[in-house]
Amino acid sequence: MSPRARKNRVAASRRPPVRRRTRRPGRRRQRADDRLIGFLVLAALAVALVVAVVNWLLAHWWILIAIGVLAVLAGCGWLYHKQQQARWEAVRAQGLRYGLPQLDALHHSQFEDAVRDLMRRDGCRDAVRVGGGGDLGADVKATDPYGRHWVIQCKHRRKGLAGSAVGTPDLQVLNGTARQVHDADVAVIVTNGRVTGPAVNFAEQQRLHVVDRHTLAVWAAGSRPLWELLRAVPPPRKPTSLS
């Protein structure tokens, strides 16, 4: 070995070993650890609070009994109120009557409400007014005691017979949506005005029902439910005590 090589070897053996730098945890790791610690602290506080509340309630058990009694009384009061409200609604519905002058004086939305209430009077407990923008030809929807689904379009005329007549286009809207969109068994158009002859013919051809001013007067007077005043109403969907 040459003197230069021997010298280099000696110098290399005297060099200190290379130390690897240890990586310190980054900021994300530190934040994650801080969040975990905070969560654990909150969980411990929550557990301690629950334990303290349970111990306090066990020591004051009579408070639990008082709360239970108040809850029962409140529930009974709520049920009594609902039953009384249902009774008054039934009494009001049974005695509901309208005259044609009353119906003529209504706003069109109030007329829809009146038709809904008449359906409820006749036993359609789920009757609801759905008229408004985008109603797709349905102003009132209901299910009668025989299980049949009714879709009713209302055409109110403030001037009654002197107002514009309900024509075929109105029936066409009802015919296009009542069964296809609303799954109607009975599709009806109700008006306090008059209906054109072609509209009546179209209704018969398409199995639609028209409640004109005369039929409306009989129905609103409360003598018979609507399905007894119309011809060719579909048979009941399901047997009932009324069928």
C-alpha cells in the first residue's frame, strides 16, 4: 500500500460517524394530537356530568316521580284536546250547509275550501285542498268511505250563471292529469256556473264527472253525498260497512 493510500485510510478512520437527522412531527400531526386530546377531555367531562346527574337523581328519586306524573297529565290533556277537537269537527261537518249565494260570494280559494269541507262532511276524512300554482289540475283530493280516490278541479265564477262557462279545455286539463298523475278513480269538475254542451259531451266520452250549478246546489244543501248524485261512479275499491 502506498504512503498516500495509507494516509487517506487513516484520515477516513478518524472522521466522526454521520448522524441521521430525526424528523420532528409536522404541524398537521400536532393539530391532530391536540384535537384528540380535546375530544378526550370533553368526553371525560360529559361522562362525569352524566354520572353526577344520575347520582343526584338517585338521591332525589321523588323528582323523577313528579316528572313522570306531569308527563302523564300532559299527555292525557293533549289526547283530550284532540278528541274534543275531533268531536267538534265532526259536529260541524255533519251540520255543514251552503247556499248558492254563499258559494257565489266566496273567493276562488275559499270555494276550494268549501268543496273540501263538503267532501269531509260526506265521510272523506282525508280530504285536502291542494289547489295552487302547479297543482296539475287537482284542487281537492279525497278518499271516500268506499276506498275510491277523488280528484276534483274547482271552477268558481263570482257571477254564477252570468260568468264565463266551463268549456272543453278545462275538462281536457283534468282528463290529462287526474288518472295519470293523481291516480284518480273519480275525476270531477265542480263549478257554481254553467258548462258548455261540448264540455258535457267530452266529459261523458272520457268518463269524467261534471258538477254544475244545479248539482252543486243539491250537494251543498246536504241531502245526499256527492257519489249518490253522480252517474256511473266506479265501484268501491274495497268492501266497507257502507257498501
